[in-house]
Amino acid sequence: MRKLVAGNWKMNGTGTSLAELEALKNSLAQSACDILVCPPATLIARAHWAIKGAFPLGGQDCSSKTSGAFTGDISAAMLKDAGAASVILGHSERRQYHGETDAQVAEKAKAAWAAGLTTIICVGESDGERQANKQNSICHGQITGSVPKGATAANTAIAYEPVWAIGTGKTPTNDEIVQMHAHLRSCLTESLGEGAKGMRILYGGSVNPSNAEQILNLAEVDGALVGGASLKAADFLKIIAAVRPH
Ligand code: PEP
């Protein structure tokens, strides 16, 4: 399976940031992996025109509703219309700051698929949960609750993002990543059966140009979800280049 390197710009970027996407487009040689960039929703349409389909774009969240009186929300069809092909769902910052539950994430995933978007569904334990050695049960619960039946390799990727590794410069050891990815693979098989076959499991949390090669080339890691280091084309390109062809 080709690995996927996805960038999550979070709430960063205005029109001037489109230059980073143009730089990315101009420097993307024959990369050994698939690429996705998820800028803020306000930039998707302009980014879509600027990069002329050089790589896919995604949103960072969507509503579970199709339309109506939901001030400030953005539907999956709106993201699609703006030029998105995918959407990140259940990011820990959505769960933490907006109180998103597993059930809501699952409803959003169904809405995204119905609109023709693929989804990246995020799971991951907090620092306290890892200290208490509860990471496996926490992630099992998140997979069971957030990933609806009907998820397949074609419409969904999972991102394992330990909350304590996001934006902190800390990363799990290679062994910890391998163990968790194997655990998530078995949770997906238990929950989805055949549907789980070939589904990408990305790692996310402080991936940067210095640690990308070591993390991205682990056999159990099918790609990365990159926050801070995706904002500058030069850094993101180094991460993309770290994926070895196989
Ligand atoms: C993220 O928020 O998805 C993320 C992985 O952030 P960072 O790479 O900055 O830790």
C-alpha cells in the first residue's frame, strides 16, 4: 500500500499561505507516497484553484448535518464543493475543545462519505491514560465508537495521535508505535471484518523532518498526519521525501 503523508494546518493560514502550497506543488517530484493538505476551510477553494489538482485537499472537520440552521458549521457537501476530497474527523482538539464524542464523530463520518469525501478518523490516548497503561482500551473504545460500519480502505484512514505527542516535540518510541498500530489493526478487524483490510493507519504527533524517516518507514505505519511541520513547504517536503519507495 502507498503511504499517505497528510498535513493538518489547524487554525493557521490566510491568503499569503497559499504560496506554501504553490511551492509544494512546484517541488513535488515523483514522491513515493500520496499527499493530502488540510488547510483551514476558508482557504480550500482558493487552494484548489492555486494548485490545479497537483494533490488533494481536505477539511479539518464537518457537520453531521446536510444543511439548515447550524450557524458557523460547514457541511461535508460544502467542503466537497470547495474542492476538498477528504476530511479529518475526531481530532483530539475537536474532542477536547468542542466536546466531540465518539458517536458524533461516527455521524460526521457517515455524512462525509455520503457527500463523497474520504475520512481520516483520529484516535489516541492522553498522557494520563498512557501513564495508567490504559492506551489500548481507550483506543479500542474510540475505534469501536467513532468508526462506523461501512468504513473501508477506500473511504477511511485512521490516524493514531497520542494526545501527549501533539505539538509537544515528544513522540512514542518505535516499539510503542508498532505495538499500538498492531493493536489498532486488530481492533479494526474485530469491528469491521473484511472492511478493515488494507485500511491505512497513520501516525500523528510531532512528526518533523528529523524523525520522519525513522517513523514513516516502520512497516506498521501507513503514513503520517503532520501538524506544525506541514505549514512550511520546505519542512513538509522533507517529510514526504523521507518515505522510502518499496
Ligand atoms: C496534529 O495536530 O494532527 C498533529 C499531529 O500536530 P503536530 O504534528 O504539530 O504534533
